[in-house]
Amino acid sequence: MSSCEKCWSDSYRIARSSGKAQAEVYSELVKARKCTPEEQAGEDSEVCDICNRKTIHRVTGQCMNPECKNCNGEIK
């Protein structure tokens, strides 16, 4: 499963200022937020050829759009 890039990025900054572990902060953010598939994929994401949204995860190449039934979970 791909991480939420928005939550991961934000958790780094929060962890540095709070003294908490980044993984702990990340877990808290994911539970508290409802990030969009585009936010989950990250700023450097790619456009999915099937759903035409910028939801191809920048690290894993996985489409983060849960409504993209043809490519959800596929590695591009």
C-alpha cells in the first residue's frame, strides 16, 4: 500500500518540532484527515492514463484513485 505523501511530508515537520516519532505523527494524521487521491499521490505525481487524474503515486507508481476500477492497485 502506498503512503499518503501529504501526511508523510507534514508528519516530518510536525515530528521535528514536537519531538514525536514521524511514524507516530503520520499515523495520527492519516486517521484524522481525508486527503484527496491527488494529495495522497504527492506533488510530483503523474496523470493516470485511465482515470485522467494526477493520481499516480510519485514513489510506487500506483494509482491512488479508489474510483479508478481499471487501474486501482496496479503499478504503472
